[in-house]
Amino acid sequence: MPKVVAQRLSLILFTVLMASVAVFVLMRVSGDPLTGFLPPGSDPASTEALRRELGLDRPLPSQLLNHIGRTLSGDFGDSWRGRQPALDLVLARLPATLLLTATSLAAAIVVGGALGFAAARLERRWPATVLNAVSLTGQAIPAFWLGTLLIIVFAVQLRVLPASGGDGWRSIILPAAALAAYPTSLVARLLSAELVTVRRQPYAATAAAKGLPERTVWMRHLLPNAVLPALAYLGVQTGFLIGGAVVVEQVFAYPGIGRLALQAVADRDIPVVHAFIVVVAILVGVIGSMVDVIAVAIDPRLHDRSARASYGD
Amino acid sequence: MTLATPMMPPAVASTTAQESPALLGEIVVDLLSDPGTLDPALTYAFDGWSIVHSLYDAPIQFGPNGEIQPLAAESFTQLDPTTFEIRLRQGLLFHDGKPVTSAAVTRAVRHLQASRPPVSDLFSVVSAVEEVDATTARLRCAEPCAWLPAQIAVWMLLLPKQFDAASLTESSVGSGPYKLDAYEPGNEVHLIRNEAYTWPSPKGLPLAERIRFRFVPEAATRLSDLLSGGASIIASMPFEQRRAIDDGGARSIDAPTVGAAWVRIATDTAPFDDARVRQALNHAVDVQAIIDGLLSGQGTRLASFYPDERALGFDPSRQPFSFDQERARQLLSDAGHGDGLSTVMDIATTERQDIAEAIAAMLGDVGITVELRPAEQATFNEQWSDPAAAPLRFATWRPLYDPHTLLSLVVSSSGFLSRYSNPRADELIQSAAAEPDRTGRNALYQQLGQTLMDEPAAIYLWNLSSLYGVAESVDGWSPRGDEYVIPTRGYGQA
């Protein structure tokens, strides 16, 4: 087990370093970092002085080493724009995004799970067709369009929820709904398809033949075997959800790290972009590992496979 | 040059305030983006300026007609070409209760000079600040700089005795109409009324007890905020939304801003080194059709960079280039390009691409094939003076009350953003920068306007406008030519 943990941590560290190098390369190949940061019209002499102050005059390998050093130490420097520690800016906004992402994930699990379960139970009947159509629609609608639609209905027409902002729990409902639409639909479709498949497995017929109540067959034999693909998907989806939050946060003016990152990229505020990418990479790595742990808890055979792989069997 | 306003004792002013229309409880203002800082020296766009100019006062400001009005200054005088005297109003207080003295002027200048380019560049011309007495300061400049007052109005906000980088954002203390209550980065800035701001300020008096500035990047969301009662004033709305604002039970207010749109022509490269080709470009674009078709009729075709009467150099009698395709073809033919030519136009992705496409199509009608090259804003800014970059670039510029910055950067042959060279233009720009008399400067810039028609530096397009949505409950707020959304009542009416 310690070896597995060490492997996991190494993988996360490697991912973080790669993401960090990617930030460095992308922000440099997209042009002179100072042009995005300074408004046009600066005296070249003052601009050069600032370049020296920020260490941008040093050779690229030296800058890259400094950049990696900052990644490892967690000291990303001050935001070029706001002159405050970049990591503090990201961490101050992180809880809002985590709350939004977690709410969306919870909605995807609960609503998507219920829809998928219902669609499988009602297989080949018309309600299942309707449920599948709803799921497909949820996947097809872009989050920004759905967000705007939700604002018009619930904020402008019904006036029951705020159109934008980050003022309390009521501000989370609409962006979370917009963000959750896609994963909810996909969870529903994956779960439904997998349930329909495992239902045809011999062990399902055996369980039914033993005289077990239908509810027990579904809940104790079919569901645990069908849930893994959806769970694996959600693990991967977490990264996309944080990415998707960038768009949704923009539409709903939600004060999360997505908007901060978007602004920082536009300004070429490299310390903030750097801190953002590293924090998100760590998050995705940690959440991916947590999903693996949950998957093993649901299906212990995975642990055996994982253990065998770890010990070279 | 002397600008002065009669001073009214605070007690009298207080009575005036009590008689003014009722103070509102709270106003929510939707701006576009979080400035990320409330440091006046690091604020570069109207969102940030709206907030910092609500918190701080500069010695002077631009009035509704483009005139420079004394604000925290009782008088603002140019003693000689290199010396400005600022005599502050008596009795002004910072939000912490401490008096505003001439030392605040020194601190403001020092802070700007120690900041970052281009702001630090602008104020590097001030070689010394002399505190004559408790409320009088003199700015000594290294060279004649008649353009400095326009920069003072934007940047030189009076700073308290103690401040640092963090406190400027987290606990700003100014002397403006509102005090900082809280700044939630990325979300909101909360202000509360400055009870001491009862003197007859030309900035206007506070409209409400509390202000919440929110940052809402999407126009559709700002509109929803207004229509759902979540916001009282929304800024920077597309003109297509005017009807939605009015039909939704709010008021739309449009106002020309002191800014201009143009397509810069690089004259350091053939065939644009030939003035006839540049004149042909101006004749080829049906600017009025674009204004009518794509800008909801907002704007007037310009003869040069000067947007309207509020801008120095604007000459109402000067006729812009006519839309005349035959003339354009003739000029091209005279210049040896009767068979047409091909070129490239850069445009930032933040600007409207459909406008650039319309301009390109119109140029195509007279035989000038234009390839559009959209670029992300930072990349676009990087290429202003790059001789290898596209000869044409669509740009907007604001504010232009005083055109010195634009002209010295974009038109002057030594400008950091320039690809234009014209000794006559250089001479006029330099003379205007040193001319202390405003009427004299205006005349010099008007002469430059003629030069810029004879030897165009750009395709001159239209003056810019802004659209705001305002809730019915908000009465007395008026937009400003510099686009700052300052929640006061009675702007310019001191």
C-alpha cells in the first residue's frame, strides 16, 4: 500500500511539473509576456527596466529553472497586475469553484444516477425513450447557452434566483445546473447502458432464479457492477468540470478561479496563470486518486489487480 | 492658464446636500471586469477608474464639455510653460479624518513616478514638487508640457499619508465621494457614502448610502441583472440591447464618449507611403453605412482623430472624406495601382469582427483586397510599431479630451507606436505640447487635422458611444465622456 501511495504521489508530482512546463512554454511562445501586462505606449527603456526587475531578461533555460523551482516551492511570486501573492489570489477564489464543482458533481451523481437507473428499469418502454432523449439533449446543449436560458427563466421571468454574482447559496444553483447538465446526461446514459448490459449476464439471471426480490437484484447485484464506468468517467470529468467552470463562471459572473484564470491569461499575468494551473493539476490528481479508492471499495477485484500490477505479478 | 472655482464653506454646502433629492439606500453597478487592484497608478480601464475615482479625487477633472474643472483644487494655474500651481480647497478631509494638504500632491506624484510604465513615463516629466504652503503645491517640469493637466485628471489622485501596495487595494483611503467598505476580488467592491463629501463638488454628490460595484463580463447577464432588479446601473451595453432595456422596464441612456475609431495606415511601407493611396482608402469606406447598419446609428464620420467638440483640435467646419468610390479608384490609378492591390489588416479579437469585415469588403469594391488577421489583444498590442506587421490595423482610442498622448505615440515619427513620419506633423505635435494657451493649442491641433487629411495617418471612422441601462429608481445619474461610472448626482454642476 505505501508503494501504491508513493506511486500515486509521484504521478501527481510529474503531472504538476509537466503542466508547469507547459505553462512556461505556452506563455512564452505566445509572445512577449510584458506586452499583455503593460498597456501599449510604454517607453522601451522603462519596459526593459521592468523586464529586468521581473527576471524576463535572463536566458530561457535560467527562467525555466526558476519557474520549476517556483512550482516545487509553491512560491509563484506576486501577481504582475495586482501586486499580491499569486497563490493567495488563486486560493482565495478556490473555495467558490470547488463548491460549484462539487455541487455540479453531486447533481450529476444523484440526478444522472436516478435518470440512468430509471431508464434501465423501464427499458423498451416509452418513458425510457423520453428519459434517453432528455439525457441526449442535456449532452447536446452548450453550457453557456443553457446558462443564459436559465438566467432568463429563473432570474428575469420568475425572479426567484439571482442572475449573477457570488452572494450566498442562491448564487450557486443556476451555474451549478448549467455546469451539471453535461455530466448528468452522460452519467445517465452510461449507467443505463451498463445496467442493461449486466442485466443480461448469467449472474443476474441466477440471482433472480434464487428468488431474490427484484429490488435486491438491482441494488446489490446489478448496480455495483454497472456503476464503475460512470464512476471512472466522473473521475476524468472532474478536470473538465473545473475547465468548464471557466465558461460558466464567466456567464454567471461567479467569483471562482475560472474567471481569475481567464483574466490572467488575457493580461499575461504569468504568476497567476502558473499558480492556477498547478493548483488545478494537484486537484485533478488528488481527485483522480480518490475516485480510484472509491472504485476499489465498490469492486475489491480492482484492488487485487492493482496490487498484482504493483508487485509485478 | 488659470482655472478656479469659488469656494463654498462646508457648512453651506451641507445645506445644499440636504436639499438635494433623496439619497438612495443601495445601488448595484455592473461593470465588466475586476481591475484586480485599486491602486490608482495600476488602473488602466474604465472599470477600475470608475471605482478609484469614486474613492479618490484628483485636483482637477474633465467637465461635461471637455473643459478641465478644478475638483479637489480650488484653483489650478499654469504659472509658466514648465510650472503648474495647485491650490487645494480648504477643509477637505481624507476618509480617515485627516486633512488633505499639499503633501498629498507630492505623494501622488511620487507614487506615479515609482509605478510602472506607461504611467511612470508620463509623470517622469515632473522634476520637482514644491509644497508652497499647507494647501498649495507647485509641479516643476523638466520641459514644457501643456498636456500634463489631462494626465493629472486621470491619474493623479490625492493619496493619504500612509499607504502601501496592499493598503491601496485592501483599505483605500481617499477623499472622494465614497469610502471603501470591502473589496472581494473577482466579485464585488462595496463602498459607503463619505459623509464629509457635502461640498459642491463638480464630480457630483453621492447618489446612495451604499454602492456595490460588481464585475459581470457578459452583456446578456448584465442585462438580466438590470431587468431582474439585481443591478441599478449597467455599463458598456451593446446598442442592439437598447430596446430590451427599455421594454424591460428600465431606461437606456446613450452618450458619446470622447473616443474615436480608425484604421491606422503604416506609411513606412509601399504602397501606403503614397498619400494618394491613403486618401483612396478613406474615400473607399462608406463609414455612414457602417454606422447605420452595424452601430445602430451611433456615431458621426470623423475628419481625423478628434472625436467631437469636447476634444482639443476638433473643427466642426472640417468636412470628413466623402464616400466616393470613383475618386478612390482614380487616386489608386494615379498612384499606379489601377489594377488594385492586396494588403492585410490586423484587428484585436476584442473588437467587433463584423465591422472589420465590412471595411475590408468596401475596400475590396475599389480593388483593394484585404486579408483580415484577428489577434489576441496582447499580441495585437505587441505589433504596433513592428515594421513587419500588417500595414492596416483597426483600433479605438479613448479618452481623447487631449489628443497629445495618441498623437505623440501613434502619429509622431518618434512615437513608440508609430509607423508614420511627417515632419510637419511632428512640428505641430511638439509645438502643441509646449503651448500653454489652450486656444493656441486648439489652433495647432486643428492645423494638424488638415495635415492629417492631406497626408492621412489612418482611415478615420467614427466617434465612440456608450450605452447604459439604468433602473427607474435611479434618478440624477449622468454618463461622462470619460466613461467612468461614478454613482453621483450633479456631475459638472458645481
